[in-house]
Amino acid sequence: MVDITHKNTTLRTAIAQAVIKVSKPETITAIQNDTVPKGNVFAMSKAAGLLGVKRTPDILPDCHPLPIEFTGVEYEIKDLEITVLFTVKTIYKTGVEVEAMHGASVVALNMYDMLKPIDKGIEIHHIKLLNKKGGKSDYKNRFKTDLNAAVIVCSDTISAGQKEDKAGKAIIEKLKACGVSIADYSIIPDETEKIQDKAKTYQQQGIDLIIYTGGTGLSPRDVTPEALTPLLDRRISGIEEAIRNYGQGRTPYAMLSRSVAGTIKNSLVLALPGSTNGAKESMDAIFPSVLHIFGVLRGERHD
């Protein structure tokens, strides 16, 4: 299976269709009058679809088991064609497109099975996805594309050349994947004055994202939050909560991090953990969604 452990849980919706074509008007009449020998076609086929959609991962080997939190089945009749509209919703890390198409297929097959004694010319057509929502494609092209960032590594050992930086490079990799250009990358010791000077300088240069990694723990030299907090115009607690909540689901030590998020005028300042995994997970937790902030700061509206 594809690894989805890095993804965020969101509301996912998918709508699929299947078209059943009968060969004579009498078949449609029998369905509408509930005179099909095997029973109520619409009700029984809906039940089959509800059962089938829950078994999707049992049939398709690369399909993740996930909670099916809503299933809707609708029928539209036009001439000799019956269109099945199958809707699936979940709040999870991956989409439900395959589940919706599987459900529509099962409904169509059950209708075929129930109708074949009275109509030998039934055909199933156009099983396809009509719409999906909730994945990363929903947000494509919704964020600013002219953003830049500065990444600052706060570490006594790395600045002294005793250790290689990996967290800062992981942050840069994620930023580039989100279309953010890197204006600067620097390594400094855990000193309040130097931490503050970087924030002030980058903000004056018009840098959009000022991201620190390191110094958010509880050792005596971890002073990044104390250095940055007095400079912030506004703290953004929701970002901080999202980072820690995401991390806590992956390690019980995430609660010990003191990540900080806030703005200095139109610059977003983030202070993230110094461990490589902590930095990666923090970026996964909030990117690219956090980039929406720049439209808000610039007075732009997004529906």
C-alpha cells in the first residue's frame, strides 16, 4: 500500500456513476411498479451497494481500509437508461474515489442480476468518477505562488561544525515542493540576540516565511521561543496546536516541543523542532495549507 501516514485527516467526498441500459420499456415499468419477481430493484440494489462499498479493501489489494461515514445512492431514469449516483464520504487521510466507483458497480450488477429474468438485453455502461473533494488537488493553485522563505538553523553544535544539519535541509525540501523559493539559509548558535536579529533582518527584507528549526525544547540553551515571542505582532495558536497534535499522533514526546507561530507585519514566523523527524512532521502538519495566510494578510479573499 502507498504510505499515507504523513497525510492529514480531512473530509473526503466522492461521487461516481454507473448507467444501466435495459432493452424494453416494460422493464422500466416493472421497476417503477415494483413487480420485478426478485423484489424491489432499487431498495435491494442500494443495500447491495452499501454492503459492497464497505468491502472495497477486501477486493482491491492496494486500497486502504477506512471508515465509511456516509453512503448515498440515487437513481435517475431517462428513457431506457437508469443512472446510479453513488456518494461516499469519510473523514480520513485518503480519498474514497475507488469506494464510490466500486459501490456504483455493485449497485449496477445487482440490478442486472434482478432484472435478467425479465430482460435479456441489459447492459452496464459508463462506470466513472464524477467528482471528488477533500484531497490536495482541491487546493491546487489556491495559494500564492510568489512566496519566498528564509530557513535558520539554531544549534550550538551545528554552528560549531560538530554536527551536520538535516532538519533545515528537510524544511527547504518541503518548501520547494510547495513552490516556495529559498531566499536564504543560515546556521546560528542558540543565542537570543542572533535569533532576533535574523527575524528583524528578514522581515525588513520582505521575506514571507521566516522558519527556525531548533531551540524549541526544554534544555537551558533552548531559547528560540523566548527570543521570538516579544517580536511577534500576533501569535497564531492554531498553527502551534496543529503541529503538536500531528506530532503527538506519531511520537509521545511531541508534547514537549514549544513550537511557535506568529506574524511580524506580513511575514509569517515559525519556530519548529530541531530534530529531523520533528521538522519534517511539523512541515507535513501545516503545509501547504498554511500558505493560505498570505492571501489573508494581503487582503485577498478565498472561498
